[in-house]
Amino acid sequence: MQPLTIGERKISVELRGIESPESSVDELTRRLVGGDEAALTEVYSTHGPSTRAYVARFVPDSEVDDVVQQTFIEVWRSRERIDAQRPLIAFILGVARKRSIDFLRKRRHDVVDVSQVRELVGDHGDQLLNQMVWASEVQRGLAGLPEEQREVIVLAYFEDLTQTEIARRLDLPLGTVKARMARGLARLADRIEQEELRL
């Protein structure tokens, strides 16, 4: 998997299905904040796997599910603090980070790998969290692209195909692939920049 470069940022994102368009994500957030229990189930279905992957970086496998469960319980209890204008995953991963740190603090009698704590905290306290939020923004941006542009970007950045290989696979002229890639990346950068301006 090669890193996706947008402007000056580089990121590797594992594509497990592109998220819903922003409007439905915002609607889901509004329902959650409003106390809709069914929304909590949808939020868990949507963000549970990425939250679990985040927690698994710091917490032993046997404890990951407990920390994830604590995270979503706290998300429900503190739902009034959620800002519907920001990506919901940012709030969820912030809670998951706190619960992971709490778990590591409780393990004081055990030997805790310093690299686990250093990676969790980062130089500025939330590097990994920001990286995962950025990945989420990229996935939302991809979801808003026309299918023909999204398809070539996904094949290039998530399946590691060259433009020549993409042209062969899609039975398109190489120039068409290059044009779709250029237009798609420009549109993706614009969408992400607009998203950041709203935050």
C-alpha cells in the first residue's frame, strides 16, 4: 500500500469500504446526540472496527474488547459534548485514547512497554489520533468523488497498481486514466480542504 499524497500530507489508509456521505454521517451524529439508542448501534457498526484497531495498538488482545466497550459506553453517556460539526470519529478516538491510558495506568504492577505509551501519547499528545482522523477525512472525500475518479485512485493507492496496470485492468487508454487520476486528486484535495475549514 503506497501512501496517498494530498498537498504536503502523506497517509496510508486501509480501505475497508468507503464511509457514507457526510450528510448521513452528520445525521447519525445528530441522532446520537439526541439520545437515539438505535443510532448508538449504527455508530458502533460504523466506527467500532477502527476504534478496535486503534485500541489494539496499546492494549493487550485479551483486554481490547473491554476497553472498546468502555469507550462506547462513555460516548453514549457524554453524547451532549459531541460537536456535530466535527467528525464523530475524532470524538470516539479521543475517548478511546483516554480509556487506553487509564488501562495502562492500572497495569502499573506489570511491566508496560515504554514504546506503547510513547506511541499513544506522541510528541504532541495526539499524533496518532490526528492521523486516524485524517484517514477518516480522506475516506469521506473519496466517497464524494465521481465513481470513475474514485476507482482509479483506489486502484492506485490502495491496490498499488501503476497507471499502466490500471489502464489494462479497466480497458481504458492510459491518457484517460491519467486525466481521471489528476482530476480526482484535485477534487479530493478541495473536499478535504473545505472539510478542514469547517472544523
